[in-house]
Amino acid sequence: MTTPPAYVPIKDSAEKRFADRATVIAMVVIVAGFLARMWAASGTFLNPDEALHFGIANQASLAAVYRASLTESHPPLLYWLLYFVRGLGASELWLRMPSVIAGTAFCWLFFRWLTQVMSRLSGLIGLILVAFLPPVVRLSAEVRQYALLLAFLAGALYFLERALRENSSWLMMSSAVCIYLAMLSHYSALFFVVGMGLYAVLKILWHEPARAPSRSTVAVWVVGQLGAVALLVFFYKTHLSHLGHGESRTVLQGWMSEFYLRRSYFEAGRDNPLLFVLGHSFGVFQFVFGQLAVGDVAGLLFLAGLGLLWRSPAETRNASRQLAFFLALLFALACGASLAHVYPYGGTRHTAYLIIAAVAGVSLATARIAAGCWTRGVALALVLVVISAAFGKQHQPYMTRADQSRERMTEGMTFLRENVAPAGVIFTDFESGLVLGHYLCDAKPISVQDLGSEFERFSCGGYRVVSTKRTTATNFTPEVFLGLERNLAETCGVKPGEPIWIFQAGWGADLPARLRSEIPQFHDLPFRAFGNNIKIFKLTAGHDFAAGISRPSSSAVIAWAASADPQAYSSPGLAL
């Protein structure tokens, strides 16, 4: 067996006892990481993206779920899981359990992989980071695809390493299955799968003489790669090529609208290529570690880790350089996709698959700094986590835990039911409509009626809910809101003098406050706030709406949305 990178002989007896208990310590860390995810997943209402994902899964059959998923920019695995989960309950914690479990599994598989390719100390350091870094915990505590993606990618790597070490066709097949499941979880898996394929080619062609892979193992790997290509072709033909028609300049960008994460795409006339690559690469580490300074330090540690792998001792140089190539290649592929204006790159959750490479490099460098001292290495990892948790700042958009408290939503729904008359009209923007539909209808399936180019309608509990479409207004501004009033009355039959209740919830729920400050007629507008992210108020159709405010063009709506988040702009309805 070859000596793993960053290996330092352990001489001190206390350190040796620490090392001997590495697996037990790892299990304790994983249990603690699971509890952290359970806490993060409990006690808060669903954000608009989570409500959207559940709404797609909340159908009468699996076939209906698949058809509904084709309207979004994700493969169907999460929706299928939620379809079965909802049969056992629809509480926020229960709906988030697939992510919590997958996030915990990721921690274990990542630890096992790092231990194989580096050292037990590097593995434990990496485990502590992915178990407790706040951004990684949050990704595992929402109704999103990223925890599934990370778990299956880590599993694919783990089984690949074992398959090549043990010459096992079954383990190689397990790696291929994990690849398929990752591709079924999130389309960003494609970049990782390409990098992993090239990494496997290096390991198969340039191996140690005594550890040549058998023909059967290589054959299974080849078949697995062909299966991944076939799955990609299927996705492109049936889904990706049909997304974003009329919005994107190229078919390749059809599933990633031009209006999505605009600043995370390279623009030739706006960005300097070198500065873009450098700034957005460090932005990845700032996102993963959740704190700007710690992220910059982590980026430097990653570069140091690549250097250590490249300059490893002769007996491990071949495998170490292959690993260095793989870790760097993942970043190169992600960066190249952004330079080609295909996929965003930088401090955003959409590059979550880079967590594996980023933390691996940082873990190796930290283990080398610790010089084989387990207590020192663990302490350094914990320091990084504590600083990130204590001084970190979430990327926009986000809601504080207090404002997203489940009690806030309960109070808001109680207020609506007590104050809105039977058959009353509730008007909401697209994002808020997703949340309102979930809670006002008690998580039951909703039948949405198309009302033309701007609005859609659904009913539950006797209330009429009119929502803007995703292409009309994802989140109300005063100009957009007031500009829609005339068509609202014409399309939905809202008569002059009839009360209209406006509900806003989620990120940027500030419409009543902005109406007060920006429109003189609404200076004394009364409204109810349930925290900072749920607002409810009432207007009278044809009377309270200000006259003479011109309706904004679609380009004006897009310009507002692009400025709402300085880091990233998400296209309407694409809950990536």
C-alpha cells in the first residue's frame, strides 16, 4: 500500500490514541452534523423556491410529477422523492428530510474518500468542515437538490477509488449508479462527471505496475461512461433543449436564461478575463466558508494543497498529481463554462459541486500545517468553522431565522382567515403566491387557472387568489404593482370599490413600506407585518390605486430584478 499524501509518522502516544480512534471521532462528528442539519431544517416556513419544488411534486401521479418538472430547470429526482415523502407528512421538517439525510450521507462518503486519497487526518479535517460550515449545513436543510447532488458525487468518487484499488466490477458499477443519480439530481453534475471521467482515464492509463485494473473493471467503467452520455442525450432531447425558448440567444443557454445570475457570467465588454477568473474563483471559497476573509484564506490554502500534491514524494507522486489535476480541473471546467456564458461561476450555491474539490484541497494543506498533529489539525478546522459561523454573512437573498419562523406564517394565515371575507380576492406576486398557496391551502394540490399573459388564479378555502405569472413579476415593486392594477380589474372581474388584500412573503417583502416612502398617496398606508418577510395590507379597487403611474415595460421589470441582488440575478421562476 502506498503512503498517502500529507502523511507524517505519529510518535506521541496521545496523538496515536487520537489517530486510532479516528473512525469513532468521525462518527461523533457526523451525528453532530446531522443534529445541526435537523435544527436548521426545523422551525421555519418554506421559502418560495422550496414551495415551488413541493408544488411540482404535489401531483396525482409520478407521471404528472415528471410532466410538471419539465417546466423547471431541474431533473426530476427530488420531485419524485417528495412525491413519496408527502404521503407521510407535509411539515417543513419532513419535506426537508431528504436533504438532511443526503447531507449527512455526503459527510460520511466525503470523509471515506478523503481518507483513501489523502490521509486520515485530512479526512477528519474535511469532515469537520463539511459537517459544520454554515453554508454547507444550509444547503442540507432546504427543499433543494444540492444535498442529493453532493452525496451522489462523493459516492461516485469513493466507489471509483475503491473499485480501482480492489479491482472490483461491482464497486465500479456502484460508482456509475451514483453518477446517474447525481445527474438526476442537478444538471451541474455534468461538469463534475466530465472532470471525474478524465481523472479516471489518468488513473487507468497511468497506474502503479502492481495495481493494473482488470479488463472487466475497465469494461464496466466504459459502459458506465456510455450510460452517462446516453442519459445526457436523453435530458437534452427531452428537457434542456426546450427550456427558455424565446429568452436566450443560443440553444445551449435555453435552460439557463440570459437573465439568470448575470454577474456570475463572463461578459466580454464588461469583465477583464483574468480579474473575473481570479475574483470569482475566490468567490467560490467565500461562499463555501461563509465569510470573506476566511474564504480568501481558504482559497490560498487550496492553492497550497495543489502545490503539495504536485511536489509529493516519489512513491506517491503519480497518484498525487492525478488528484491535483482533478481538483484543479473541476474549477477550470466551471470557470470555462462561465467564460463561454453557459453556466454561472462564483460565490453562489449553483457551484455547490465545487465544495468537494475546495474542501479537499484546504483539508490537505491544513493537515500539512498541523504537521501530523491530530489535535492541532482538528483545532485548526474548528477555528475555521467557528470564525465562519460567528462572523459569516449570508449571500442575498436570505431571511433571518427569526423572520422565517413558522409561527410568523401561522400568525399571517390566521390574520387572513379572520379578515378576508368569503370569496374575497387576495392579490400576490409570483414568489409570494407559491408560499401563500402552500399554507393557505394546507399543502393540498392546487389547480392553477391561466388568466392570460400576466395573471393566474387558484382557489382554496373559499378565497380567490390572483397571482402574477413568473414572467410578469416575481416580486412586487411599487411601479410594477400599480401598473398591473387596471389589467387585474379587467382580467379577474374585480369591480371598483371591491376590497383587494395584498399578500407578500419571502425575500424582499417590502412593498407596503416602499409604497409609503415612494408614492405620496400611500404615505399613511396601514399594513400588518409578521416579521420582516410577511406583509399584508388592503386596498380598494379603482380608488386607492394611484392614477397616472405608467405601467413599466418588461425591460424595466427585468432591470429592477437584476438590481435586486448585487451578486446574482435569478430568472423568473427558475429556483436553481
